Amino acid sequence: MKKISGNIGGKVIIGYIVLMVIALASLAYMYRMVEGVTEGEEMNDVPRQKLYLVSNTQTLLYESEAMGQLLNMQEEDYTYFNETLDKARENIEALRHLAPTDEFRQKLDTIDMLIERKRKNTEALLEIWQEAGQDLYAKNIESELSRERAMVEEKGVKEQIITQKDTSVVITPKKRSFFQRLAEVFVPTSQDTSIVVSANEHLLKDSLLNTYNPNEEVAKTLRDIQSNVLSERQRIQQLLVERSSAIRYDSSLINVRINQILRDMEEEEMNASLDRMQGRQEMLRQMSYLITFIAVVSLIVVIFFLIFIGRDLLKSRYYRKRLEHVNKSREQLILTISHDVRAPLSSIIGYAELLQRSKLTPQQHTYLQNMGVSSRHILALVNDLLDYERLETGQIEMHQIPIQVPPFFEDIYASFEPAAAAKGLGLSLQMKGESYKVYMGDSVRIRQIVGNLINNALKFTQKGSVTILVDCSGLALERKTEEPVKGKKELQPSQLIITVRDTGSGIPTEEKQRIFKEFSRVPGTEKIEGFGLGLSITSRLVVLLGGTITVESEPGTGSDFIVSLPLELAENQTIPSQTETDQPVEEKEWNSEERPTCLVVDDDLLQIALIEEVLKQCHVQVISSTDPSNVEEILRKSKVDLILSDVQMPGMNGIEMIRQLRQSDIPHAADIPVIVISGSVDLEGKEFINAGFTDALGKPFTIDQLIGKINKYIPCCKNKQRPLAGEGGTEAKPVGVVDFSALTEFASGDEEASSVIIQTFFEETRRSLQIFRDALVDTDRETVAKMAHRMIPLFSMLQAETIVQQLRILQLNTPEMTDSGWKRLMQDVIEQVGSIVDADEKA
């Protein structure tokens, strides 16, 4: 189971690691993709910067063009115009550094050349404007005056052409129609005439004309000046037009180039945007594929590990159920074996006690002593098995009661002193820091712990001594308050230190921890009796009490087992005295009218018959009932001093009976002592006390145990020596294949009582056989299991081993047994038990 659990944990861890690796790898891949897109976004800043520079250059050129068209540009305007063009050229230079291709740089060079040409054209235009702004008349007058001064005295002959004009009128008649001529009779019309001018030119030479005439010269000069000014203005206007056209042409070229660049950049930016969009779409597509891939891979990994982990869980569940079934079977087996071992063992111990009351030879006394020692050893082993099983299943509970340390350990020392003396070993008790204050502790478990350690020391010590060291110096002398008092030192935990020291062979270092494990033995001690459970049980009990246990040992020097147990100081520093029910009632002889009455409730008539015989010898009246539901009716009709009740009974068990009894309105029902007689070894006396019972007695029991229990609650006769079966009476003879001496032993030689007991046994056995036959027909395995549980103790006392083994199998009623096998076993049991009943009928 641990291996499977480890495999599941490992696979879960591996699954998480695989999923984490997939997640980290996916995150890294997506990070790289996003980083690539981010780098692309950063690279997209260059087109934006280029676009800004081009737009700014275009704005500057527009501004310069507007300034270049000013007619009255001043010097500061021309300076700002040049600065604007310089800024534009700086932008062109910046763009040249960002130019991705030679073609783009060539475009920039063209724009730069056009800007420079625009500057020159504008400068030339400005000069023309300045020239146009000068006084052209003054300039031409000066030129003419300088020319005329040289011609003042010069004379020349001029030819003059004289044109003579003669004018004459010519009448030209037109042909008229009849009606026109008729109309002219009444209204005369104007005649059509035409004027003819004839011109004749004559060349005349006049010396007077060649002489210098200032007025004429001035007029002529003025006319020349006007003509020159007009021509100059036309020339300047033509230059202005040409320069303006050149500037506009250059500006248009610049605008075309810049617009082309802008269009190219917009197209580039659009393409880049499309590329970025496609890149993002591609990234999203890849990320969607990646996420889908991650989801599919993760799902496959999860399914893969779920299959393996689920398979391991199914295995774990299967093995857990198997383990629980095995543990339950083991527990049931241990309880059954313990129950079945305790029954004949108690009989052996009882027979040995009875034999010791008779006259025996010394050799017979030796035999009986050996039987007693062996019986007690077997009983101790059985008790160890039961304690181990209870510790394994967590059925042991702690019960704190007030104890005084010195008297408590003196009592333990006194109980082991005979055993130590019998082995020739010294046993001593040493107290340190002796304190007679009252502390709270589980006296039963502490006694069991110390007893196991002393038994262990006596067992493994061949010579020397065993010392019990009790250190009370660590026990608190005052109670610890819940809230610490200021200025007062806080009390340390109250601890009792117990050391059991022996002078045995010692324990090797490598074996010190292993000895506390179940079924472990120190090498070389295999011949010493025991299971190896004592120290394991002791260690678990110490831990259960909240303490610690350690061992200090060296080979050849003995061992020290040191136990530290917490004991809190009791609030009430008085030991409760024994109650009236705990103190044995004074024993006396009773007459027939004063004898106490005991009610015996059990579904087993043979058990009732045995108890009746014992109580009759003690002068106790007996009322018996096999149905616990009749108890209240019996108590209402009869005065009962004590009730003896079984637990497992049909219809109503003993616990339900005691609960109803304590809650009833019957007088003294709440105070009447009720002793439970149970063969269940998985229940403790405290559980019965908590249920409402006064005391508990385990099955099977000896005569002394039964009388001792009864004597605690009602006065009965002393347990005197009674004649044994065969002494002064009729010895019980074996009938058939069984020996009834164990049953008739309780009759103490009374032949009539023995006959009644045997007859009751046969009657009960016949009823059991009939129940078996009915259950066989109905295949009622549960009823057979309950009936087998009742019959096992009786047939164990009769030493019918074969029947007992078969009844045990029927009691367990394991699922592995098939119905056909169960029926064959039932037929065999019915046949064997029937042979015993047939032997009685034949007798």
C-alpha cells in the first residue's frame, strides 16, 4: 500500500512537472512572438519619423513659397525666407540618413537641388524687383542729356518728305427697278456718292531744318525717354514673369517630388501596416494553434496521468479493501482465537485450583505448579495479543484517576517480589524526591507499562538483580494556573521518571530501536518464551499516555529502560475511599428465609444451570430467564438483590436491557447491582460500566471469580473447600465421544445436580440441532454463526475438538466459503452433534 501510495504521489508530481514545462515553454514561445511584434512596432517609428520630416519640409516650403511671392519683401523677410529653406534642407539631410534606398536618396537630392535653385531664382527675382523699383525716367534722362550735349553744335541737312493731298467727289448711279423709280416720283432719294483722295509726295531739302532746334530736341528726347522706359519696363516685366514662372515651376516640381515621396511613404506605411496586421493575424493564428496544441497536449497528459493514477487508485482501493478485509479477518481471528484459548485455559486454571484443594503428593503439587505457570504464561500471551490488537485498532482509551506515587509503586513491587525470588534474583525499589501528593494518571496503563518492563527484566536476567527507580523530583508540587502570575516563575511540566534497571546480557547498539517493534527479538534470545510484543505494547502505551521511553544498554552490562510520563497534580488532594459496592460484604451463613435472591438472564440454559448450582452452594436463591424483556416483570413481582446478565442475546441484548431497566419506574431499579457476564474480549469493563452495568465478569470464569464478584455486592457464604467430583460422590463418566466432567465439576459431587446439568445440556443441544436443521434448509448462515458462537464454549469444555473447529468456521462465516461447502460442513456438524444426543438416548 505504501508503494502504491508513493507511486500515485510520484505520478501526480510528474504530471504537474510536465504541465509546468508545457506552460513555461508555451509562455516563452508566446513571449518571443510578442517581443517580435513589439520590435516591429519599434521599427515602425522610422516611417513615422520620415513622415514627420517630409510633412514639416513641405510646410516649410509652402511657407517659403508664400514669402517668395511678397512684392515688398524686406531684408528681414528675406533672412527668414533663407532660414526656412535652411530648415527644409536640414530636414532633407535628416531624411537622407533615414533613406532606405538609393532611389529615395536620389529623390531627396533632386528636392535639395530644386530648393537651392528656388533660392537662386527668388534672389534673382528680388533683384529684378529692386531694379524695377528704381526711377527709370531719371536714368533715361541722364542718358539722353549726355548724348544731346555732344550734338548741340552739329549741323546737318535733313530731307523732308512733303505729302500733298487732293480730294474729289464722284457720283455713281445705280440701276433701279420699276417700283423704285415709281417711288422716286413721289419721294426723292439721296444719290450714292464716293470721295476720292489722291496724295502726292515731294522730297524737299531745306537747310533751315538741319539747323539745331532745342525745343524739337527736347520733345524728341522726351519721346525717346518714354520709349526707353516703356521698353525697360517690358523687359523687367518679362524677366519677372520668367523668374516667377521658374520659381513656380521649381515649387511645383518640389511639390510633385514631395507629394510623390509622401505617396510613396503612405504606400510604404500602408504596406507596413498591412504587413503588421498580417503579422499580428499570423501571430494570433499561431497563438491560437499554440493554445489549441497546449490544450490538446495538456488534455492528453491529464488523461494519461488520470488513467495511470486512476489505475493506481483502483489498485490502492482494491488493496485497501483487501487489507481492511485481512485486518478485519485478522482481528476476528485474534478475537476468536483469544476467546477460544481463554475458555479452555480458564478451565485448566480452574481444574488446577480445584486439584490443589485435594490431598496430593509433592510430585503432584509440582505438576500443578508447572501447569499453573504454563497456563498463566499462555494467558499473558493471549492478553498481549489482545492488547496489541486494541492498540492497532485504537480501541484502548485512557482513564485518569487519582493516585499516590509511593504506595502505587510499592504495590507493584510487592506483586513482582515472589516472581523475582522464585528465579533467585534480587528486586529492589528506590524512590527519589518522594512525594505523597495526589496526581492524576491512568493507573491501569502505568501498572501495565511498569509490569511489562519488570517482566522483561526478570525474563532476560539470569543472575543479579532488577531495580525499580522512581524519580518524583520532576513532579509538580502545585497546580499550574491558566494565566501566569506576574513576577512568578512559570512551572515546568510535571514529569514522573521511571527506570527499570537489570543486570542482564545487555542490548547491542544496532538493536536498541528495533526492540520496540512488534515481533522483534534480540539475537540470542530466541529460546526465551514470548512473542516479542511486550516492548512494542509498552512503547505504544507510553506514547498513548503522552510520554517517552528510551533504553541505555551496553552488551554485558545490563540495560536501563527509562520512561517519562506526564502526571498533573490533582485538584482534590484526597484519595477516594472504597465505596460500599467496592468493599466485600461481610460473609455469613443464611437461613432459608433470609437468603438473598439473584436473577440470572442468559439465553444459554446450560450456563444458567451452572450458575444456579454455584449459587445454591452459596445459599443464594436463583431466578432465571432466557428472555431479557421479562426482567422488568420479574422485578415487579419478586425482590431481587443481584442480577447476572449475558450481553449477546436474541431479541434484546444486555446493553438495551440495562438501559431500559435504569430508566424504568421500578423501585430500586436504578440502584440494583447488575453484573454483566460476557465472552467478548473486544469490550472492556469500562465500556460496560458506562453502559449502566455495575461490574463485569469474563467468560469462561472460575468458581472463585464468580463467588468473588457476587460477594462484592450481596453477602453470601465463604468459598469453602467443596468436595471434588469423584470424592465422596459419583464421578462423571464419559458419555459417547465427550467428557462431561468439566460440566459436573460445578455440582461439587452432587449426583442429582450433575444429572440435571447433563440433562439440561442434552435438551439445549437438541434445540440447537433443530435450529441447525431449519437453518440448513433456509441457508440461514447468520443464525448458524450466532448459534455456533454460543455452542463453542460448551463443547470446548467437553473437549470435542473436531466439533469446536467446525463451529469456529461456521462462526466466522467468511464470504469465501461457498453455500455448497457451508452445507456440507453443516451436515457434518449435525451428524456429529446428533451422535452425542443419540448416545444419551441410548443410555
